[in-house]
Amino acid sequence: MIKKLLLTLLLLSISLYASEVKWAKDYHEGLKKAKELNKPIMFVSSRHTCKYCVILDNTTFKNAMITKELNDNFISIVAYSDEKDYMPQELWRPGTPAIWFLNSDGVPMFQPIMGAVGVKDFLNIVPQVKQEFQALQKKEKNDFYKLK
């Protein structure tokens, strides 16, 4: 009986850990890591006192499929304006949450997505972002060879 209880607790703790986005320590660390690993960045401008930021954190960013996708294919960065976290001026918006998808140099690929995006909508966005990132990578590579 005790073995079953311990096994259940272990599996529960593993599943809870797996459903957490691995956030970079700060913007600069995330940008450095994105360049090293050649991954796109998901940058979130947020506030702890923002109702929709809390909803986004507690629903979409806790979904196992989304956390796996983000942890495997993106560098995730969150900046809390109420903690005065660093945020590039060009990414500042008056409303929160604002979700930006950036290339590995920190340049926005799209306008920000504003508000608490639901799981289904977020999962529909991710393939488009990955496709755009790959297209930008291919273009940069072709432009490089044109210069030679």
C-alpha cells in the first residue's frame, strides 16, 4: 500500500513539473540562449496584479502540450512590469499580457498577441510561428550566400 502511494506521489510530482514553462532568468539571458541554440523567443510582458495575466499563467501556460512545445522549441522569457523587469522599449505595450514572438536576435516576427490566449488558440499559433522562424532562417542563409 505504501509503495503504491509513493509511486502515485512520484508520478504526480513528475507530471506537475512537466507542466511548467522553463522561463529564462531575464531578457538578456534568454536572448543569449536563443542565439546559442538558434531558437525563436516567446516574450511575455506581464503583471502580477493583472487578472488576464494570471489567467494566462494558470491555464494556457500550465497546459502540458503547450509547456512541452515551448520548452522544446522556444526560449521563453517573461518580464513583470510591476517588478520593473527589463523590457526593450519597442516591446512595451500599455496593456498586459502581451505575447511577442521574436527571432533569435530579439526582433519581432509579428505584432504582439494581447490578452489571455486560450489553449486551443495558442496551439494554433505555434505552428505559424515555427514556420515563420524557419522561413527567416532560410532567407538569412540565402542572403549570406548571395554576399559571397
